[in-house]
Amino acid sequence: MAVKINFNEAAAQTHTALLRNERAMNKSLLRLSTGVRILNASDDSAGLFIADMLGTVAKGYDQGNRNIQTGISALQIAEASAGQIFDKLQEIYVRAQNAANDINDPIARAALQQEIRNFVDAIQKIGADTEYNGIKLLDGTFKDKYIHYGARLEQTVYLSIDDIRAQSLGAHMIKTSGNKVAASDVLTNLTDVVFGTNQTITVGGRVIDATIQNVNSSTTNTTNYILDAGYMAEQINSNLSDIGFKAKAINVSIGEKYTAIADVSDTASLTFYVGNKSFSFDAETTISLDELVEKINREAATAGADLTASTDAGRLVLTSSKGYTIGVEISLGSATGTININQIVNDLENASAGTIQSQTSATTASAVKVGDLYIANDKDFTLDLGSETNTALGDFEIGSDTGSQFKNLYSIDVTSNEGAEASMLIAEVALRKVDTIRAQIGATMNNLQSIFDSQKVAYDNTKEAESVIRNTDYAKEMAEFTTYQIRMQATVAMLAQANTQPQLVLQLLR
């Protein structure tokens, strides 16, 4: 081997190794002191990029969950206030129901009306004043809002709360007054309300039957299709409830003061029609009112007909609880005279359309009273009665024969029985709307809470994935640091040995 003194190759290479070991040990020492594995991009460029992206997503999850928490807080305020409105609507409904009872005198109804006004004012204030951080929640302006929950674009939950102030709560309604017709003829010939074939109407774009089929229990077995508000209400509630419709019918017949079935002494055959039921019985024309009531109730119960008879100040009162059309056909046995059909079926207050008068010089007389029909929805809707039934339902007190009219809480008037009945329907539709909104708010809160829980798990897992790449594994790093220390010690020792090699030249010079 060549022996040189100007350049010590072994010492130089050992020194280079010493510098590398020192650099590696210092970096390992820094990793141990900071807990971070990737100190700069040169340590792991690909790992740094992945870790940074994971860190960004984790921060997005964290901020998204904070967004969710603020959203839930706002919705909790909205739901609590909507709950207060619901409670007050219940009180309004109960008081309207109370006012619908004719036992109440005008003073009692006026007191109930004032209570309702107070509740309506409270609802208006709650709906107008409920807010979160200055943002109104229940006045209809909190629409088309989004809560951004995710770490990526368009990861949002849609929010929209309808206006539930008193001025916007209520029902889109149609209310008909009912109709009544009579003639010196059999019931089949009352062609304004009795038809030979089924008739239909269109409500909110859906077709329902306007008439109910009634097969006479007499020997003729005649099939009548009688216009029936109660049957229409049943169909609407059965077939249109999925699109928010609610309907009810009321039919109370109050005849003129009762004297006798006819002004001649004879036997009369009476056939009553109620819904799809009919029943018949014979009675003397001079039968007393109490005896007539007893016969009607007994035969109605036997036939399963929805008809109850009672008396009021010497008048015959016939009530169908379901609002079915009430029809009657009276035939005298042999005589001819005036048949007091107006004392059997009529409308004492003359609120319904049409007239019923006694039929003179008659052997047969018939009368039909169609009930009041209420149709309501929380949205505007159309109506098409068709040509045959266009006027058969009577006058339109609310809405028209083409569509509904909106009645809000301020239009509630329980100072009359009719107004109280309509007010109950207004309050019921309003209750359903508020409850639907509460359910939507609750469902949204549950959805947000589920997203929060899911994102919390995702956040934890994402931070763990970032930590695996970015942070120091102390067990591994400490083992490497110990290795670097030993290498440093060995390198320093070997550098000392390398530095003694040139001294061998001195032995050649002796």
C-alpha cells in the first residue's frame, strides 16, 4: 500500500460518515423533541402531501360539526316556539268546540271569542318574535337555508320553515250551506238532488263521488243516487288525506212547528233515506210528535241508519251525525190533502238554499235536505262540481264553486254555532300544519345529530390517519436514535484511529 501524509483518505471518509451520523442523530433528536416525523418536505414529500390533505379534511369535519351545533341550537329554539303555538292552537280548538254547543248563550260565546282572540295575539307575537342571533325563524323568512356540515363542496342540509304567524295560519276552505227541495211527487223525481246515475265532482284534481247509492227497501227496490255531503266528506277524508285534505259535513233538519203529518185523517206511509240506508213505517196522519219521534228512532236503529229524531219547542229535529242527506217520502193511504212535508224536513233558520213548503192536494210528497259541507286544506285548491251538481250543494258561504278561500286565525268567529264549526276546522288544519312543521324540524335535528356523530367518528379516524404519517413513533425513533448515538461514538473512535495512520511514515524516516 502507498503511504502518504498530505491526504488521509481514511480520516476523510470517516469524517464524512461522522457528518452523516451527526445529521441523522440531530434529526432523530428533533423528531423526539417535537413529536413530528416529517420536519420538512424533504423528509417525506409524498407523506407530507397526504398528511396535509388529511389535516384539511379533519379541520373541515371539525368546522362542519360546529356548524351543525349552531344549526341544532337554532332549530331547538324554533321547535320550542312552534310547540307553544301548537299548545295555544289546541286551546283555540277546544274553545271553538265549546262554543259549538248551543247550550252557550251569546254572552258565553262572546267570552270564548275573547279568549280565542288573546290566544291568536299570543301566536302572532311568538311567530313574529322568535329568532336566533337576529335571524327570524317562524315569520316565513327562514326559507331555503343550508347548513354546511361536510368537509367538501355541497355537503349541506336544506332548511325551510313556513310562516306560522297567526295571519298565515288557518285553512283554505270551501263551505256550502246545503240545499233543500220538496215536491208533490216521489223522491226519485226530485232531480235537483236525486239522480238516476252516479255523479262525481273534482276536488284538488281528484275525482270523488258526489252521490251515494240508496236502494229503497220497498217492493219497488228503486235505486237512487242521492247527492250527499256526508258521503263526500267521508271520501275526501279517506282518499285525499294524503294531500292534506280534511272535510266534515253537518246536517240538522228542524221542521216547522208540528201539527200533523197531513191535514186529513188517514194512514200515511213514511220512507226515510239517510246515506245508503232507508227505512219505512206507517203512521196515522194525526200521530203526536212524541210518538213520531219514537217511531223514527226505533226504525232508524233497526235499519242501522245514521238518523236521530228529537223535539225542540214543538218542532221535529232530525240529525245525521255524519252529515248524510236526509230525505223523506210520504204517501197517504187513500185520501188527498195537504201533506205537511215542511214539518218533517226543513231548515228552521233558512240557512240552506232552496225552500220546502207543504204540498197541497197531494197523495205523495217528498223532501230532501242536503247537509253543510266543509272542505279544508293548508294549501289552495280547486273545485269542479260538473254540470249536474253545480247548484245542488247550495250556496257557497266560503270559497266558490271553482276553488277555496283562505281563512286565517283572525277570521275565527265562534259567536254562532255555524261559525264555531268552521272555526274548529280552521284550528284543526292550523294544528296539523304546525305539527307537521314541528315534525320536520325534529327530523332535521335528528338528521343533523346523526351527521354530527358520524363526522365525529370520521374526524377521529382522519386525525389518526394523519398522525400515522406525520407524527413520531417514539419506540421506533428512540431505537434509531440509540443506533445513531452508537454510530457516532464508533465513528469518533475510528476517526481517532484514522488520524494516527500518517504517523507510520515516521518509522520509515528513522
